[in-house]
Amino acid sequence: MPPVDPAPGIGRLITRGGHDWTSKMKSLAAAVEALGVGSAWIDGEIVVLSEDGTPDFNALQNAFDAAATERIRCFFFDLPFFVGYDLRKVPLEVRR
């Protein structure tokens, strides 16, 4: 899927399927905006961590069902686009 390039400074959370979930996770979108990276496409995974610190998919589903999205955390692991540069041909270990 091609990147979505909103205006710089506007954090948006787009799912793998292309759905905009920004309104579902407003605090996470605000945290992304606070990174101050300008125009970028940052790839990551959202999770809810269990007591032992491991991702808990059921807790993630429950967080959405209960509108308790403040428990959701995001782990970023890739930066395919950054301030106008297409970095997809750069080795993944460098982009990370």
C-alpha cells in the first residue's frame, strides 16, 4: 500500500488495510505528533502488554471494546519514508 502523506505535524494512525484509526487512539496519535519528525511514514505494531511484559492480543481487543485505548502501546520498527525521502531501498537494519 502506498504511504499516506498528511500535512507535516499531523499524526495519523493508518492500519495495514488502509483504515484511519486516528480517532480511535487519540492519545497515541498525539504522541506520534509530539515526535516532531515532520512528514514521515513510521511502521510499527500496537500492543497491550500483559503483567509479564509480553504482548496480549486479547487485551488489545478488549482495550478497543472498552474504549480503554490508553493501555495501548506502539513499538516502531521501520521508517520507509522520511521528510520526502523514499528509504525502502535502504537496508532495513539501517532504517531501524
